[in-house]
Amino acid sequence: MGRRIEIMDGESVINTIIASVSFAEEHYPGAWRLAAVQDGPQAPPVADACSPAQGLIALFDLRGITEADIVGMIDAVPDDAARYRARIAFTRASDWRRDHPVIIMLAQELGMSEADVDALFAHAATVEV
């Protein structure tokens, strides 16, 4: 696959080509570098947080999971202190942060991979409430 290669004359870029690294080295030995910016599809940044409303709608849209399902999961947490903390974090948080222990715990309980969580937060960022 071709990469964006900058052809150099000392410290100056004199041309940019799309080529393989082996082509660049064969034809411009020691006088090229990979461009800092490469063309191609760029993955959208994954949101680190969303509002609870956005998260709940995204859960329903992507997995059919309702708020009642999540409440049931939290109610099933065996440790009283952990259950209380999870309930407060779920019901009172102004935002859901993907790195919060409760979100991580819920994602694990739902069998969500890291890619699933990425998709959830990416979708949630598009939800208007």
C-alpha cells in the first residue's frame, strides 16, 4: 500500500509522492521521510463521556437495553456499599464517563467489548435529547 512520502533536499521538502517505503529508499536513498499526515480513512474520535439520557438511548438503539434492565443489574450487585455507589453513580451523575468503575462494571456485565463501548459512546454523542 502506498504511503505519503516526502522527498527531501537537505532540510526542505521538494516533492511529495505516494509510494512504498522500499520504492522511496530505492529511488531516493536517504533523501525521504514519511509525511506526518497520511491520507486514508481516519477513525472518528471516541467520546469519553455522554449524558445519561444519551447513554440510555444509545444502549436501547444498539442493544435493546432499557433503563429498567440497568437498574435490575445494579440491584443484583451483592455488596451493599458497591450497590449503593453504583445506584448513585447511575442515577445522579451529570455525565457517564467511559472510564468510571460503574460504567466499566456494567459493560462487563453486559458482555460488551471495548469496541462495543466505543460504538456506544460514539453513537451516544450523536443522540439529541
